[in-house]
Amino acid sequence: MSGGILVVGSLNCDYVARVPRMPGHGETLTGSALQIHPGGKGANQAVAAGRMVDASLEVRMLGCVGEDAAGAMLLDSLRGAGVEDGEVQRLSDVPTGSALIWVADSGENSIVVIPGANARLSPDDIRAREPLVWKTRVVLHQLETPLETVQTSLELGQLRRVITILDPAPAQPLPSELLRAVDLLTPNETEAALLLGEKAGPLSVADAIAIGKRLLERGPRAVIVKLGANGAVFVNRLQEFHVPGIAVKAIDTTAAGDTFNGALGAAIAEGMEMPEAVRFANAAAALSVTRHGAQPSVPSRTDVEALLES
Ligand code: RIB
């Protein structure tokens, strides 16, 4: 197999409560089910890339879990999706990261993440694996591991002309120094507004293109603003376009953004042109919201291609 995709990021055990609606302050709600799934934004993206990418390309995960049952479940899930897990460290003195998730009947969710082992992925862990970065085409990042680790990985990738993708989730302000090491930044509406220091709200396509252009001024070479049910827009210095959403019945939006990024990384690593890559990622994300859970909701490449043809 030749070098393909490296995912630097988090692995979480997701504890998911299904609720009729989001609980209010101080309210006790009765839920209908509790499920435990493999999750974490990094591992979700790795699983999506593993299920989507051409078998000739390797997908590898770099991260940390504990020596507990949750860590074992996460490694099993990576392997099941064909992801190389040899660079996921198992730490004995810290638990695997976890996420407490409420999913309402509307499909919306609310998430609290407890980082656990994810907080231990260090810049030195990245530097020690420099040769891995060199032989990779695309490196995927998110923000559930320490920021200095993300920055180290982005800068290494940039130095070696590897394509660096950053999903700026969970939303947080980011220094321009870090954004300058990003080839492709993929915020959703909330994250895009926060990166510009503005109030978040739903965006029209024209607004999203305008926001994308302003984000380019902060350093990344290209920006995709993910618009949920309304698809996504792409902007760089030469090109801008909108890929419309695909009408589906959403039952759980958890990991839709991660599925988008994993599929996008796979498409770019395979050499698809950007409009085709964004359409592919958009279709993968649309299918993911029709299924429950984070990694269990990631579709296969066959399903994505069938949706695109239909
Ligand atoms: O993006 C969805 C993910 O966010 C969940 O799997 C949860 O673990 C949190 O990291």
C-alpha cells in the first residue's frame, strides 16, 4: 500500500442518550435508550476515510487511548474500517476519552467531551513520527487534542508539502499562525463565525461564500463552509462554488461533519478534482445522518456512489 491519509486526533467512547428533546436547566428528562458507540472526531474521520478510500491507499490513525475496554472498542472499530492503528498509544494511567451525547427526536445533538487520554497526545509524539507525515498525501486534524500538537502536525505537513486539512471543531478561536499552516479549513456555520469573532447564525449560500473569503485572509489556502442540510461552499483565490444539500430524513446528526471530512480526505488523496471531492463528501455526510451513532453511521463507499448516481 502507498502512503495515503494520516489522521491526527481524538478517540472517544460515546455514551448516547436518546431524548425526546434537549433538557432545560435543572430539568430531569426520561430518555428512551442508552447506547455506547465508538466515536471521537479524529477516529470518526479515520473510520470514514477507511470506509471510503481506494484500497491501494493506507489510512492511519495517530492518537491516544487508555488501557481500558473503551480503548479496545475504539481500536477494534478502526481495524474494522481498515485503518492502521499501530500509532495509537495505549496509556495505562489515564482513561480513554469519553463523550456524553444527547440526541433528540429531531436528530439534533448536544455533546460534552471529557478528553482523558486525548489530552496526552503531545508535539513530541508528532515529531517522533515525522517520517510518517512525509510519506502521507493528506493529514486530517480536528481540535479535540492539545492545540500545540495540532499546530506541530500542521507545520510539519506544510514543510513537507503534504495536504493539511483542519476541521476547527469543537469551535474555538485560533491564532493566524496556526491557520497559515492549513491548506483546507472546513468549519461549519458556528465555527466559521467564531473564527471571525462574530455571532453565529444560519448562513445563506452568499453569506457562506463571503465568510469563506474572509477566512482566507486569516491564512488557509482554501475554505469549505459546511452548511448542514444546505450542503457546503468551497472558496479559494481562484474558484468558488456551492454543492447543494441532499434531501434525507435526519435521525441523528452526530459525526456528520466528521464523515464529510473523512470522505473529503479520501477523495483528495485519490486525486479527485475539488468539485467532485466536495460532492462525494456531501453525499457521505447526508447518508450518515440517516443512521444512529458516530462510527456506526458512517456509510460505505458503495452506498455513497449509489446515492450520487441516483
Ligand atoms: O463529532 C462527533 C463526535 O464528537 C462524537 O463522536 C464525540 O465523541 C465527540 O468527539
